[in-house]
Amino acid sequence: MLAQLVRRLGLMVFTVWGAVSLTFVILRLAPGDQATVQLGPDATAADVAALREELGLNQPIFAQYLDYLRSAVTGDFGESYRFRESAMTVILERFPATVLLAVTATVLALTIGLVAGVVAGRSPGRPVDRAISGIALVMQAIPSFWSGIMLILLVALTLRLLPSAGSGDLRHLVLPAITLSIPFTALVARITRSSVAEVTAEPYILTARSKGLSERAVLARHAVRNSMIPVVTIVSLHIGTLLGGAVIVEQVFAWEGVGSLLVDAVGNRDYAIVQGATVLLAIVVVTMNLLADVVNSRLDPRIRAGVTS
């Protein structure tokens, strides 16, 4: 188990380094010039040259990369020219809002998706299974921006039950959390349904039933527990997709999180914000994957013992 953990930590470091490096390269290859963007079109050539020197943009690209890596290791991504303060400070101020949105959406998706998946999986091929599977398929196909706009039109503008945008209080959280959870709920339901249906056909489930255990006890003690391994894996891997969806949802609902901050920073060529936010989100994703490995090892003794077949 310790050797597996060390390997996973090494892979985490490599993954974060890859995200950092790829972001650096993409931003440097993007058209335009950061100094010109900051100073505006009326800036003189001397002013642009002075700012390029201050930002280190006049150095060779490899030297810029090494300076960037040295600063990234310490969490220093420079100063945001728009906010006039440390980029990481700005990002961390917005991060709790994104965490709140993602956690709320995850709780909704797991609660609804697990229940729906278990109900469908215990009755494969029956009408309830077909209905849940069909609804889940449609939910997973709906783009988040479209479902968000539809919820705004129906709930906020027509029924006037909830605010359409902003992040002032918990009422503002409801619509973006529901929007973000819709495809995730469908995914959890479909994976849980397939896993439960497969597990309930195993011989040990038949043995448990032959011993006189109630159907509820069979599901709770044997079927659901053993069905959670693929569900946990898929959920952890979907965290990256969830954070990617949060970028769109935050824009639709003007939710002041890291996602909307990142989109604005890309448009304004605020390199410090873009790089810092990318690194932070990459760390969150790889950490969730590591936690999934730990949880899976607890659920399945074969993983904990290092058995692969």
C-alpha cells in the first residue's frame, strides 16, 4: 500500500507539472502581447518595452519558463495587473465559492443518482429501469449552458422563485448547483445501475438470499457496498469535468468563483491569474483521484493487498 501511495504521489507531481507547462506554452503562443494589453493601444513603444522588461517577456522563452517554474513551486504566480494584488490571493478569495458550488452539485448528484441507480439496477429490464435509464441518457446529453438558461427562464423569470444571477446568499446557489449536477446525476445513476445489476447476478448474492436475508439486507450489506468501487472511481475522475462545467455555469449565473475569474483572465491576458488558477484546479483534480484510490482500497481488499486478478 505504501509503495502504491508513493507511486501515486509521484504521478500527481508529474501531472501538475504537465498542466503548469502546457498552460505556460499555450499562453505564450497565443496571439497578442501581454504588455500591450496591459498598457492599452495608446501606449508608446518605450512604455511597452519597459513593461516587457519588467515582466521578463524580453528574455528567451526557456529562461521565462525556468523563472516561471521556480515561482510556481513557491505558489508565487506574480501580480494580477487588473486587481493590483497577488494572483494567488485573488484566486483563493474566489475559491470557496467554487468549492461550495461543486460540493453542493456533487451532493445532489450522489443523492439522486445513487438512489435512482440502485432502483434501476435491482430491476434490470423492467419498466422502472427503462424509464430511469432513458431519463439519465437525456440528462447527460443536455449542455449545461442550455439547462442553465432554461432554468433561469422558467424558475427565475417566469415563476420568480429564485434569483437569476449573482452570489449574494444561498438562494443564489440553488439554480447553478442544480444546473451543474444534472449531467453528473445522470452519470452516477447509469454507472450505479450497471454496477448493481452486475453484482446482483453474482453467486454470493443468491447465497445471501437463500439464507433468508431480506431484499433490503442483501442490497445494503452486499450488493450496494460491492457496487460502489466503479462508482467511486468514476466520480473521482469526473471531478475534472465537474470543475470544467463550473466554468460555464459560473459564467451563466454570474457566480463569483474561480471559473468566471479564469474566463475573464483569459480574455484580458492576465497571465498570473490564468496560470495560478490552472495549477490550483490541477492540484484539486489529482488529489481527488488519489483519495479515490484510497477509498477503493478500503472497499476492495484485493486492491489493498495489491492483487490485480
